[in-house]
Amino acid sequence: QQQVKQSPQSLIVQKGGISIINCAYENTAFDYFPWYQQFPGKGPALLIAIRPDVSEKKEGRFTISFNKSAKQFSLHIMDSQPGDSATYFCAAIVGGAQKLVFGQGTRLTINP
Amino acid sequence: DTGVSQDPRHKITKRGQNVTFRCDPISEHNRLYWYRQTLGQGPEFLTYFQNEAQLEKSRLLSDRFSAERPKGSFSTLEIQRTEQGDSAMYLCASSRIGEGAFFGQGTRLTVV
């Protein structure tokens, strides 16, 4: 029930391109969906987050698209840069309750 | 520095020894989480506190693991009789209720 599935496992994008990472969830009680960026040897860093009452949230080059009926959400990185090369995790949480549930991660490589 | 602080950053120990890690959360956050992450995997939930109360423990948290958060401030995670399988990055995070968590840089444990 408390599961978040993330795809793809790895992604290679050319500099300047759009990177798209997808996640799907099953538990309709989830009500907060953050994305994390992690560089090797570092802790995950909160990148951007969305609640299901909105369909899209944009912060700079990062956009979350949310489809409540399909129980899917995605991260779009516009104008991808080599410095964006990292592992990205989607996550979900039931508000006021327990733990963050993480997706399996996507290793993103931006080729210069 | 207002971020989550973890100490030590690295720990090498011999199998069978006990180790203790410390986490100082963001001061206004009442939730504190411990996660474990192995290479190439997403963070796995271990336990979390709301203030000083430990509200949930994962099945991953064997009897050799114990976590405390006295007075609802910093937290410690102790591993007794370490095994090679305990080698991992141990991540601490803190949050307000229902929001995304902010992670520390982690403690890298190597059991030799």
C-alpha cells in the first residue's frame, strides 16, 4: 500500500534538454509529494514539493506535474545542465502521520 | 548553520563493537527521522520521533539498534555488536508535521 514506483532507473540527457522522471503511487492517503536531489556522498536535498490540490508547481528550471486521477507525478528539469547530474528520488507522505516513502531513485546524467 | 547536523561524518569500526551516532535537527522541527541508505538504493526508513516520543520503528531496526531523543531535541542512534551488513550511510532528517524532511549529510559507517 505505501509504495512509490519511480522510472526510469537511469537517464542520459544532452545539455539544454528536458529531463523527465516519473513516479506512481497507490496509497490515496498520500498528500504531500517531495522530490529530492542527491549527490554522491551527500544527504538527499529537498528540491521541490507539491500537494495534490494543484496540478503543477514550478520553481526555476524544476517543475512538478501532478495527475491525481492517475496517481502519478513527474519531475521536469528544463534546460538541463551538467551540474544537474545526480540521483533524484520522489517521495510521498501521509500528512500528520508517518514516514516519507521513497521511490527507487533515478540516476540522471547530463552530457555536455 | 540552521541545517540538520550529524556526527561523526565517517565511522570505521571492527565487527562486534558498538557505535553511536548523533543528530541535531533543525530547531523548530518536531519530527526527527533516521534512515539507512546503501549504495545505489533509496533511503530506507528506520524510525521516527515526534518530539521525544518514538512513534514508529521499521522491521529493519533489529534489537541491536536503539534510538533515543531525550527532551525532544537531538537524537542518538546506537548499534550494538556491529555486523558487516550494518555498513551503510545513516541519514537523519527533520521536518514539521506533514511536510518534506530536510536531511543531514549522513554518517558513513564501515564495519571491518
